[in-house]
Amino acid sequence: MPTHGSLTKAGKVRAQTPKIEPQPRTHLSPKRRTKANYIKRVVHAPRDDRRGGDRRQRF
């Protein structure tokens, strides 16, 4: 079975590439953002708003 390229060249490009430090993250990850939105909207919601913000009660 032929190989794609010579095995003597394996890993050389990555070893020659200079190491760059990662940039600090400025935004929350999607999982943390979703949890923060849940806490803000559901857990700390006002009492009269808990049954649905835009729904009217019909008699």
C-alpha cells in the first residue's frame, strides 16, 4: 500500500512552526452563556412574570 508522502518528513513542519500563545477569551462559551441566561430569566425573574412574560391571563 503506497503512503502519502515520505515518512522521513513526518512532523517536520509542525516542529518548525513557532509557538504562539493563545489569546485570552473575551466571550463566555455557549454552555455558560445559556446557563447565565437561564439564571437571569427564570431563577431571578419577578414573581408576577413567572407564568410567561407576554401571555395574558384570560377569564
